[in-house]
Amino acid sequence: MKKHVLAVASTCVVALSLAGRPARAAESMAVDIPFGFIVNQKELPAGHYDIGPAGWHLDRLIIIGATNARAGGEFNAPVLERLADTGTANPFVVFDKVEGKHILSEAHYPGVDGFLVSVAGGRETHTVIHATKKAPK
């Protein structure tokens, strides 16, 4: 009986500790962006960035300027909508280009829904930048 109670208690502790953590359906990606761009109305310079989903419901992307001193810091982009899984083997980001400005629009990860973070108004073209998976910390 004592072993049974101990086993049940241990299971409850593990379940509660996992329930308190946000889900991570996708790892972050490392991407070299060769042009300045806009994310959540903030202009960021060209450089190396880590981009990954965050939040309890994966309701935002975190963009971290990894190597560019001017871009250093963390920027958030609220997810407007989840997009269908593209079946991609490698992560990539999509930028809308409007009037010469690039706007971060989508992020896609292998085996996961995509993340729409911006919709450009007007006539736009799209630029796709392929990334690499970033090892979890």
C-alpha cells in the first residue's frame, strides 16, 4: 500500500510540473537576414537572428538579434493566425516586400503549423529566407 501511494504521488508531481510549462511544438531557427526588415512596427537591421515560438499557446514569436550589435535584444511579434503545415524539412521565414520595405510575415517549422505575424497592405511580393534548426537549450 505504501509503494502504491508513493507511486501515485510521484506521478502527480511529474504531471503537475509538466502542466505548468508552456508547450513547445517547434524549436527555434537561426537565420541570416541580408536586409533590414520590420517586425511588429519595429525596424531591425540585416543580421543573424534566432526566431522561435513562445507563450503558453505559442501565440507569439520571439526574434533575438544574435550577432548584430545594433539588433541585440529581444523583439516580440504576436501570432495573428496559425498556418497549415507546409511539410517542409527545414525552417524558413517569409517576408512581404511593400514599397521597398521588407516586413516579417510568416515563420514555418518542420512538422508544425506555420505562424502568421503580419499581413502587408497593398501590392506585395514575397521573399523566402531558409534557416537552420537551432538546438534547444
